[in-house]
Amino acid sequence: MRFGGQEPGSAEEIEEFCSTTYGVTFPLFEKIDVNGPGRHPLYAELTAVADADGEAGDIQWNFEKFVVAPDGSVVSRFRPGTQPDAPEVVSAIEAQLA
């Protein structure tokens, strides 16, 4: 799923853009479905977890955040409106580093 028509190019075009424009050298995911009947299995697991309001389900926008424990379990979900450095996000991450 593309949010707002983002990333319309092929995987190769996106990789080229990211490396040329931003100097990205780390591996990128291929484009995958995060919602709907073709949802990738990773996102089937992630979206089964409820957010702080008790809501599970579809990804609302591409800035949704998940905290995954070292054992692979999803321990927190934060919707797009939550800033990456919000105290609750930092706390959830730090709890997994202990």
C-alpha cells in the first residue's frame, strides 16, 4: 500500500533515489502490502497488536511505529501522530534494552 502515492517507482529506482539523494547504504525492504488481503506476513503479526487505545488493525499511515522485543514479540504500537522521541516511545524502547 502506498500512502498518498508515495514511492511510485520500482525497488531499484527507490534504492537509487535514496542512495543518491540521502547517501543511504543500508538495505531497504522491497515494496510490500501492509494492509488488505495481500498484507505481508510481517505486517499481519504487527497489526494484530493493539495501540494504547486498545485498537489493533490496519496501518493508518507510514509513520506508525512498533517496538519489538529481543525474542521477536511485539510489545508496543504507536500510531503515526506519536513522535519518535515521545516519552512513551523512548520508555518502551529502553524497557527492551534492560
